[in-house]
Amino acid sequence: MGMNCIVYMGEKDVERQAPNVQRMLMLGATVVPVTSGSRTLKDATNEAIRHWINHPESYYLIGSVVGPHPYPKIVAHFQSVIARETEQQLLEKTGYNIPSKVIACVGGGSNAAGAFYTFYDFPPVELIAVEAAGHGIHSGKSAATSVLGTPGVLHGSLTLLMQDEDGQVTEPHSISAGLDYPGIGPLHAHTISEGRVSAISVTDEEALAAALECSRLEGIIPALESAHALAALKHIDLKPEEGVVVCLSGRGDKDMNTYQQQLVV
């Protein structure tokens, strides 16, 4: 359609997700490494919004459920295909279409919003959001927003936010680029605060172990984000009769550089 595509990406994420960057470049996009702040997702979002404000003829697009209204609502609506396909596939494979538990990783939270979408108003389904604990929740290198966050405004929405006493954003840490964010989408902030969704935090080490286990047992190399959701299974009391759905939000080929550095296989 002759439209230019500019992708803002944190410089740190450009390095650790090099295969994704190469794909975007081959498809004709311009990738702009962002060097401010922690050089991750938060800073990339800052620059994308700044570009949008300064170039009102442009179209701003984000893939997470963060930012000003109506973007979280738009993304959650489109991602709801995950929940609808979950119901269809459960019915085909098991004969029932309502799971006991749905587990998904949460940074901003787009895949979780999609996975939970049709089950929010059905209380028997337990919804579990899995955050990145990094080196440990209270290590100073974590992205466990539901534990460490307080109400604050980030990227145009009121949500739970990791911040200091002066309201300045506290830098998060996760081995996963998609979970390395100091807040969560306002939908998740609300549902976790209200108790409809429970939150679990998983460390870098646990996520790496889960990724390796999934790869060897199932032949599926998961994205590092998804590996956090898989690792949460060991934190949950599971019963044999339960139908448990874990959302694998992406492929692990984008994270092979990190896997090669961290895992001795």
C-alpha cells in the first residue's frame, strides 16, 4: 500500500532479539534502536508515542494492552481470538470447551488479555497471570508489577506501576524482552486488584529451566515470555481431572541468542 513502517525498539532488545529485527528489515520496515532509559520496551513505547505526537498524520500502532484508551481495548479485542480458538480446540480434543485454569504470561499483557477474554465473566475458570520475577521479586532486578507496583500513570493510562516515592519509574528487569516492563495493562491491573485474576511471579532461572524442559519433552521451543507461563505450573496445585490451558505466546527462535548464552545443552 506504499506506507512506510517505522518500528521503535529498545537498543537492548534489538540485540537480544536479533532474528526478529532481521525479519522486519527484510520485510521493508525501518527499525529505530532506542538508546534512552533502560533501552527496552518502556523506552521504545515512549519514542513511538513521541513520534506520533510530532507527526499527527502518522498512525500509531502497539501490540500490547498498554497506553491511552482505546488502545488497550483494541488490542484485547483482536487478541480475543486466542480464547475463542481455545474453546474450539478444547471441544474438539476433550469434549468440553471450558477449562479449569488458563495461564498466561504478563508484561504489558496482550496474550493474557486474549487468553482470558471470554472467561472473565465465568468465575469457575481460574485465570492466572505470570509475571517476571527476574533475579527475585525483591532483588532490585524484577518486573513483578502486581507485587511491587502502586497506582500510577504510565503511557497515558492509570495502572499498577513500579515507581519510587517521587513517582519516578523504577527500571524493571527480565531475561525476556516482552516482560521487561515496569507496569501492566490497565485491564490486568484492575482484574488482579479485584481478585478475578491471580498473579504468580517466576524468575529468569525458572523460565530457562521450563523452556528447556518443554523443548525436550514436546519438541516445542517456546519464547522466553511463554516459558514463564510454563514455569508457573510448578507453583500451582494441579489435580488430574482439571483441564489446564497454558498460552504459548510465541516461538523461541527469536530468543535463541539468549538461550545459547544462558543454557548449556
